[in-house]
Amino acid sequence: MHPTSCILIDGSSFFYRAFHALPPLVNSKGQATGAIYGVANMVKKIMAQYQPQYIAVIFDAPGKTFRDEIYPEYKAHRAPTPEDLKSQYQPLVHLLEAMGIQVYAIPGVEADDVLGTLARQAVDKNIPVCIATGDKDFAQIVNSHVCLYNSMSEQWLDEAGIEEKYGIKPKQFIDYLTLTGDSVDNIPGVPKCGPKTATKWLQTYQTLDNLVNHAQEITGKIGESLRNSISQFPLSKKLVTIDCHLDLPFSLDSLHPLPENSESLYDIISHLEFKTWIRKVQFQAQAPSQESINQSTLSATHIISMLSELKNWLKQHVMPATLLVLDLETTNLDTLSAEIVGISLCTNDTNSIYIPIAHAHGKNCSLSETLSLLKPYLENPQQAILGQNLKYDMNVLKKYDIALQGIQSDTMLESYVLSSASNRHDLGTLAKTYLHRDSIAYEDLTGKGAKQIPFADVAIEKAAHYSGEDVQLTYLLHQYFKDKLNEKEQKLLKEIEIPLETVLADMEYTGVAINVRLLQEQSEILKQRLADLEQNAWSLAGAPFNLQSPKQLAEIFYEKMQMPIIEKTPSGQPSTAEEVLITLAHQYELPAIILEHR
């Protein structure tokens, strides 16, 4: 069985390293995401490359451990976990679980001991095991069945690798750590005894016990420090030794990878705004349930040819508690010059109407009389209004002295809150992505380019079918998003995004004043920062180059600096995409600079 058949991941080690190695990444909501992205990317890479039969990610649980009980000063000097790191832990756990990876944090013991115990269980079953970690302490458990893997440096360490790197055998590593101590964990060692001295002593005397027996042979101040430290060796040795015999609430046999929860995974990475990853996730996971969305064919839209029909429809179907879906068909996307051609309304996905206003052929309704009937509904703050990009409709209606009130929601904003990293939030894309429905495109009616006709020249029947479909799809999307958005996202939508839509509409309609001086000052600050980053990049590369040239970056990264090739482009060239740079930034400074420059 290959050493990668069982991979145990030191989550705490990579979590901290990813946090400190990567630029401070945040999503549009202010959530720090760099450590999440770094660890999840590493786990993805391991799963893709090695497809282990057993895998788990182990973290340190909060609270004290048995080491604190035997030595209260243990880790006493460690700074508190940064808030930006702490806030990333639970989202990372949820993401890993959605990927099908089992995650554990056992109270009262450290992740090292859990990993050591699982490794020992694997050895007992004659299963070769790999511990993915950047922590040298695990060298003590390396043997013929256990190796270490550092995914950031692509370094594998077996027994020979440990001896080559540290100059001692794995079985000597506990004695080595006892001598050197650990200033980070506040474990006492021999004062002034560094790695070189500890290695030299163990190469000469083989074991700590033998070194103690010959302590008088060590001369000078360091010999005196050694002899003065002998009484503390049992404590230090206990602290640095990984306990491989814990009684865990789970076993190695339960660590097979689980099926990926595609829907949950999509929701999480959308919230975190991992754009590259989002594009790779299959959208099939987003199919709505039969219970929540009616998958039957959309209903025909009734064309209003007389204002009395409109008056009756409004009276029968629209009340303040009713959700009224609105969509305007106009002559122009510019709200200041757009004229209304038609209006579609619906109260559910089977009850839509289209009011033709300015079509070149067929019977139209009077614009002024139609708006006079609609105005009391549209300006009623108690009337629940829904639309897709209502900011546009809001500003068009302002020209006709109608101030749209009562906006309950906007499906474009609902989509943005659910997945702000998505590049497109137009109705056609949303219907295809979330409802699995193809919709009529504007160009299907009007044509394209030089032969495109104005919407007013589209036949009323075709316009009604198109516009009625829009409001029905908007209604269905709202039902979908209503179930998908969590409590925090609903709060963001209601308290920030929807109120802001009105503010932005006013700004667009009125215009804004720009502080030119302040804008110029900000420009100079950014220009200087870009210049500094460019100089730093040139210094690291040893020569000037174009930071925005993928070809030149690839030459510097992979030919000149010999960085590992993480991924290739479709044409077979080494990639310098954002996802690759984030991975490389764990180990190299230049990719981190390129990320900030971008």
C-alpha cells in the first residue's frame, strides 16, 4: 500500500501557516478568508493528487490539555489567537466537511497526540501513513510505516530524510527536543543549547540518558548549563513526547472520505467568494427541490387591451399583503432617456399580465392613464414590490412622477448576497443556474447589431410572452432565494442592500459630486504602493519584468526560481493564476507581492 493511502492532516499547523504566509484576503462582507483558502486549497490538492483511502484533518481544541496540568507555564507566553484567524475556523470546518473530509478537535489533548494515535493505529493495521504537517515535532514518530509531508514545500521525509535533514534518527528526536526546549511553547531546555549542539551531543552519545551519564565530559559554560538542567529533563521529555495511545471517540476505520456535499459546498464557497473554485463547481448542485419550486411550464401572460381590465385585475389580485412583481420594458437602458414601451406585472408564477404602452403595431393603453391606475399601488409603502434590478425601474418611474415604495426584495440583490463572487446576476443567468430554465433573450426578439429593431417594433404577443416570462421567473427565483439565504444573509439583504438600492438610485438620478483633490491624493498613494511592490518584485527576481505578463511570470517562477508547478493552463503551460499564486505564497515571497499588486 502506498504511503499516501492514509493521510492525516495537521490542521492547526497549516491553519496558522496559511494565515501568516498569505496576503490578508477578505470577501466583500469583510470576512477574512486567506487561511480558509490556503488550508482548503492544500486539502483539495492532496485529495486530487493522492486520492487517499483514509483522510482526516485534526485541529487543536480550545481549552487546556494534560500538558497544562503537569506544567502550568506551558505555552504561557503565546499571544492570543488573532481575531481575523479565529473568525476563519468555523467556516473552514464547514467547508472541509462539505468537501467530504472528516474534521476533529478533541478537548483535553493536542492535535499532535490525536494524529500520533491515529498513526499508531495505522501502523498496527500495517497501513503506511503520511502526516501532512509543517511541525518538526512529528519527526519523533517517523518509522518504516510513517512519513511526513509538507505540502507547502513539497517535501517528503521518511527515516532517511529525517536523518539527512536533522543529522539524527527519528528515535532520537524526543531527546533532541528535550535538550533544545521550545521557546514558543515555553518548554524548558538546556540554556544556550541550540539545534547544532543538541545534534552534536546525540551524534556522540546517541541517547539523552547516555549524555547525562557523561555530562562531566562536557566542558565550559554549556557543560555547566547541561548539568544544571538534568533535573528538569523528565518534565521536558514528557511535554515534548507525542502521546500515541489516546482513547479516541473514533478510530482510523471511520476516516474514509465521504461523498462531497455539492450543494453545501457551492453555498459556502459562494459566501466566501472563492471565484476560481466557484467556476469549477458543477451547477447541478443548485437545482431547486420540487417542493420549493414549481417546475411546470410557465403560464401564458394575459395582454391588457383596455384600462377597465387593468382596473379589475388590480382590484381582484393586488392587496398590500400580496407580492406584486414589476418589470418595465423600455426604449433604452439609460434611465434618463428611456421611455416605457410596456409593463408586466404578476402576483405569482401563474398570474401575469402585460400592458402594451408604445408598440408600433397593435392596440396600446394610454401611458398616463395606466400610470395613474398603478401609482397608488407603486407608491404605497405597505404594498410589497418585487423585481429584478428594481433600481432601473425606480429611476424610469421617477421621470413620470412615481416614487416606487414598498420594495420587499430584488432578485438581483438576493443573488448577490448569496454569491457575491459570481460574475453575472442577470435574470437569464439566474434562471439557468438556479431554476434550470432557459429563458427568452432580448436579442431573440429584437435581433443583434445593425439589424436590431427597437422593442417598440416587437409584436405585442411576443413582447407579452417575453415580459411575462420575466416577472414569472423573478417570482420563482425569489421563492428559491428566500429558502437559500440564511438568517445573517437575510439581515444583510433587508437592512443594507435593499435600503441602499434606493440611495444608489437617487445618486444615479441626481448625480454625485467628486472631490477631485482627494481622488488625486488617493491615486498618488496607490501609484506609490504599486511602484514599491514593483521594485520589491524586481529585487526578488534579480531583474526588471512586467508584473502583469503571465509569460514573464512563468519564466521567473518556474525556470529562474525553480518554484514547483502547481497547475497548468489548457495549453499545457505552467499557470500563474490567482489560485496558484496563493498556494505558492505559502513558501515564496514573490507570489505574495504579485497578488497584492494585482
